[in-house]
Amino acid sequence: MKKLLFLYLLLPQFLLAQTKELVITTYPISGPPDRTTQVSTGKKISFAVNYSGSLEVVTIFSIPDALVKSQDDPAEDKYIHKVIRKATLPVMLIGFGFAGTGKRPLLEYNEEIEEAIQEHYSGFHTKIDNYTRYAPIAMAYCLNIAGIKGQHSLVNLTCLFVLSDFISSATTKTLKDITHQMRPDHSTADAFPSGHTSGAFTGATILFLEYKDKSIWYGISGYSFAVATGALRMMNNKHWFSDVVTGAGIGILSTQVAYAVYPWIQKQISQGIPKLSNKSLFLSPTYANKALGIGMVYQLK
């Protein structure tokens, strides 16, 4: 249990790790690692969970043959490896969270972690987590306005935030409606996944992607706020560990998807509306206060 909590608290370091190629270490049921395997056709991506004193291998997903490019096309092969490398961590977090939720979870760690938290923080209550969730994206805006420019302009940053937040919020809301997971305090049945955590990690990932070339400390500070938000949700007895871990994965993956499709959306809009091709115009679906809508950002020149 303590090792799982320690793993969560070290998320900023894992999130900021940049590797040249995706290498997955597989573990036997007990004992030290026995081999290191590179991803190729049909190989499964797995990670080890140290639970109850033994190592257990949990397979999250496998790579279909159709997604693995031939070795004679290094450019496409490099692109696929880059996509897989970026998606590996959030997919693992989401998979690990799903494995611990439900009436018959594959990994039973929620109860143990919850008991330990309540033993040390019984009666703890704070509302600061309602504000720390917005700290990372607020930092991104403050840096941009202060003249410390990131990867995108203020208008494009806003577009990316709206798109990322829509994907994250819609995914979180849909899972809440499907799973009906009871909160630890038995207040409502919408615990899984944590909306506060997914929102915080959405903002933190935006901050990291915008300023990773400026200084790695911007990303570390953003992810620190995101991790703190998730921890406070558990200390407030509002979420299980699986809720928080899944929320983190959703926030990261949603932002990565938004950054991947945003250039394509810009291109489609500029081609579809030639007169505005030299303007900054962006339309995006929005989700706020349990209502869907359409947002528009237009840069006047």
C-alpha cells in the first residue's frame, strides 16, 4: 500500500521522463526482472505492480499488427514509436485505475489505502483542492501574459485548453455515469474517475507541453499541483486511489490527443473558410456545468 502511494507521489518524475525509444521491462511472478523487450509486432505492453509483497504482472494493452510499420520505413516507424511512447504512461494509469475499481476488482488496493489515509487524517477537510486543480493552467496563462512565450500564442493556448478540457470532462462525465462508483464517504455514486484530478492533470500537461523547452521546472511545478489535488481528494475522503489514478491518466491523454489533432482542425477550418485563412479562428465543443455547447475564439487583426 505504501509503495503504491509512493508511486503516485513520484508521478511528476515519471511524467517528465523522456526516453529515446519505448522499452518495456517485464517481470516474472516473483524475483527480479528477467528480461527487457522492445515493442514489436504482437508484443504486449505490461508493467509490474508490487502488491502484498509479491510482484504481479498486469497487461494493459497489446499493439495490433496493423499499427506496427515495416522496418523499411524508418520515418513512419519512428512516428509510431513516438505516439506509443507518449501514450504508454496515461494508458497504464487508466488501466491500473480500472483494475482497482468495481465490485470485483482485479487489484484490491482501494480499501487498504483508504483505511491508512483515514487512520492518519480522520476528520481532515479542506476546500483548497477546488483551487489547486486550476493552478497549472493559470500558471500557463500568467507566463504567457508576462511575456514568457510558450509553444503557442495566447489565442492558440486558449483553443488547446478548451479542446483538451472538453475531451477530459466529457470522458470523465461519461465514465461517472456508466460506473456509478460510490464515494468513500458514501455521499454520491459518481466517484470514478476523479474530475478534480483529470482537470488538474489536463492543465499540468498543457503547461508542460508549452514550456518544456524553456525549463523543466515549469512542468514539475504544474504536475506537483496536480498530484497534490489528487492526494487532497483522497484525504478529503471523496475519492478512492483508483479514481485519482484514472483521472490523472485521462487528463494527460486528453491533452495529448488535443495537441495531436489541433493542427488538423486548424487546416480544415482554413480550407473550408478561405476568407478567414489568414485569421486565427477556432471552433470547439465545450462542456461546463453539466451542459454541452460550442466555443469560438477569433483573433482580431
